[in-house]
Amino acid sequence: MLVDTSYPPPSLDGFNSPAHAAEGTPKPVHGRSLAAVALRQGSLAVFIGVLVYFSFAAPFFLSIGNIGNVLGQSAIAGVLAIGLTVVIIAGGSNVVTGGIDLSLAANMGLSAAVYASLVQAGYGDGLAVAGALGTGLLIGAVNAAAITLAGIVPLLATLAVMNIVAGLELVLTQNTVVPAATDFLSALSAAGPFGIPVLAFVLLGFTALAAGVVQYTPLGLRLYAVGEFPEAARAAGLRVKLFITGAFLASGLCGGFAGILSVSYLSGSTTGAGDMLLPVVVTALLGSVFSRRLLPTIGGTLLATLFVSFLINGFQLLNISSTLVSGVQGLLILLVVSATTLLQRKGNQ
């Protein structure tokens, strides 16, 4: 289930536009399908090539300990990327007018600050967890209201919310790290079976849960329908705005959950949450390349998370400048968006 990236809603296969879906006259897109297969296989080949190269160039790169560390370090970005993937599925893959949530990293930072502040104030983990998740959910609700009620484009709405949330975090923490240490946080940051961090198992378990809901239930099928064919979805009686609202609430919840993981990993809040935004966007967009029909999937997002994390880890092991990492991530966004846009144009011809 974790790496099943082939799921596309069966009813969406073979359609190029909402008009085709509404008319019930599917149009074959064999040329686009072949190009999509080539892109996917090429991406997997690059992934494998990166692993092979670093396994020879960097000692212990493919050791159990290093793989476990990479998985553990990937947990926060992976959870955020899954939240963004849900938004992309429900809102459509167009990065300008479709589903996007730029507030996720700031959401994580504020949720982590709330958790750490509550612990510092003497409250237990139960209330701190509720506070972090509630903060994330509230941010998701603000995004949803701005988009579905005020009619603001998701790109602009979530950008504005991102700045508001980042400002609130600075006010709450006074731009300092708020330390937090509890038994629950220690358990999350500890090593599990085979020396693999508990956070790695959290990531795999969360991915399995998200994949089960999004890709193997009627709710998931409706989310894909709303994102790919909104007009046809409305004609079929689906409440499009309600599904979009649900997607942003889920994304906000992921931000809150990631905040909890961040506190356990860093033993406190963080003042650099904004730095997580680029890796999260890269991962979510790259995830669609690992799916069979270039549709965003939870399994594809997990593969993309591992790809980006192993790439960063390999650079670190080879002592390559971290500034190059940001350049590579930006290049990946450019390549993925360009490739998927060209394929969509080809499919519509």
C-alpha cells in the first residue's frame, strides 16, 4: 500500500477535460499515456541512479542505520507533503489556479510553538497535542474560508495566511526557541526496532493511513473528481466547495501533526520553519511524476519524499554545499511543472 502509486480513479481514465467527462464520451490519449510512462520510468531510473551513485561515492549510504535516519528525518517533510498532496488532488494540479497550500510550513512552526509553550507552562502532553492539532485545524479553516467563501485564489490566500501565521509564531515565541521535554516527546524521538527511529515508523504508518483513505475509498474518488473535473462533479451533485474545504482542513491537520513531530525531533519549537516550504512543494509536485498517469498520489508523494531526502543526505555525506541543495530543489520544480504542463497540452490537442 505504501508505494502503490498506480491508483487513478477508474472513472477518470481516458478523459481529457471536464467536458468529456460530462458528455460521457471519453477521448483516448494514447500519445500522452506513452509520454507519461516514459516520464515515470525515467524518474524511477533517476531515483535508482542517485541511490547507486551515492552508494559508491558515500560510505554507509545504504546502511540500515543511514536509511533509518533518512526516514526519520523525512517524517516532518513527508507529513507536510501528504497534506499538500490532498490539497492538490482536491483543487487540481494547476499551481496557479489549482490546489496549493503555501502556509503549511508556517503552520507547522506555529503548531510546534503552541505545543512547546503549553508544555513550558506546565500542561500535559494531552492538552499540548490538542493545542497543536487545533492550531493546525484552525489555520486550515482560515485557508478554506478565504478560498471557498471569499473566492481568493489559493496561491494568494495561502500566501497571505502564511505571513500572518509566521508573524503569530514570532509573537508567541519572541523569535526564540521554546524548549520542551516530556516522556511522550522522548518516545517519539527514540530509536525503535533495528535502531530505526520511531519517527520513521510514524511516517510509514501515517502514509498507509492517508493512502487508505485517499486512494481506496469513495471519498478519495470524489476528491479526484472534484480536482480533475469540477464542472462534471457539480453536474453529478458533488458539493465541490465542501470537498475543497475538507482538503484544506486535512492539510491544516497535517501541519499541526508535523508541528508535534518537529518538537520531538528538535526538543522544542523552531524559528526556521519557513525553510521547509521549498522541500515540501518539491516533494508534492514530484510525487505526481512517480504515478502512472501523472496524477498526485500518496504513494508517489512517499517516493518523492524519499528521493529528496536521500538526495540531501547524499550531498551531506559528500560534504557538498547546502546552498546547492536549494538550487537542485528549484530545478526539480521547474522540470516537473514544465513536463506535466507539456504533457497536458499534448493530451488536449
